Amino acid sequence: DIQMTQSPSTLSASVGDRVTITCRASQSMRSWLAWYQQKPGKAPKVLIYDASNLESGVPSRFSGSGSGTEFTLTISSLQPEDFATYYCQQYDSYLTFGQGTKVEIK
Amino acid sequence: QLQLQESGPGLVKPSEALSLTCTVSGGSISSDYWGWIRQSPGKGLEWIGSIYYIGSSYHNPSLKSRVTVFVDASKKSFSLKLSSVTAADSAVYYCARHRGNSWYTDFQHWGQGTLVTVSA
């Protein structure tokens, strides 16, 4: 299995900040990676798939990039509704998720 | 609009089997892959298994032979059975639909999740 390690585990930021979350794979993989946003008591919601494709209906302030073993999710200007937990998921070898990054209000 | 709804017991005794069903509405169950994911405080999000509408199934190797996933296309539903449960299997269980025509993809649509507790 490919293990996914996210950093940081918690991120404190303010509205308007540029935020970057990193997901590192335990081995080099194809760009078969998704990013999800989860709010308390809700199911995860996909934001990005295939590393850089924006899901329909997701604001353009979200973007994904990366290849090989390092992938990033960037929020260009953090909005109040973006405070949540974010997960990466790889689907190159079986399916595994990162442990999550909580974005909290600074 | 596609909707998925999990159903099943919220409490299961240790060593017994956990059984959940996901009912699909607002869309077809055909030509798609469907999956089960769980989330617990200790282990985060964990993929359990996935199934194609005609019955081909795939599961997380770490759960070994405890997982069975099956589909009933006539009822627009698919189900999970996890045998010999322990407290470590306590989690919120989600059903979801894979993107595209493969199980090697992300999960595009999710159910709301159902909490299952394993306790005597």
C-alpha cells in the first residue's frame, strides 16, 4: 500500500490568507490523488481529483498540484466557510487516505 | 440528484457481524462502482471495499477475509458485511460512488454516514 502523510496536522490561518497543505506519498505514484474537505458531522466532499482537476462547483480559489511523492492543495484566499479538515486520498495502489489537516481560525 | 443513504444497526456485539445497506436514489446503480469507507478517531478515513454493479468486488487487504460487499441492482442497493467485529471496528460508516467507470478513482458522491458502535 501507499501511505499518505499530510502536513501540517493543524494550521491556524486568517480570512484572506493563502494556505498550502502538503501530502507526501511513501513511494512515487501517478497523479491519481484527490483532495476532500470535511466539516463536523458531514461526509467528505471532493474538491480536486487527478491531482489538479477542480471538481465541478468548487470555487476556483482551490487548486491542486504535484507529482511523484509530493502533492499540494492551495487555497488562494481563505474564506470563512473554508475552515474545515482536509484529506488527501491516493488511488494509484488500492485506496488510502492521509490523516487529515485541520484548518482553524487564527 | 444522486442520493445515498446508509441503514443498519447502530450497535453490534463483539465477535458478531456488522451489516449495512446503502440505498441509491435519484440515479442508476448500473455502470458504476460503489464503495464503503469508515472513519474512526483512531484510524481516520479507511477504505473498506468497493463493488461494480454486476458484482465484481474489491476490498482493503488489511481487513483480509472479514469483508463482503454485494449488490442488489433490482433494489438499487449495495451492502457491507464485516465479520468478527471488535471495538476497533466502531466508526462512522459511509457509502459512496466512485468517479467514472473504475474503482481506482476518488469518491464523487457520499452518503451522510451512519455510526456503528461495537459493544457488549
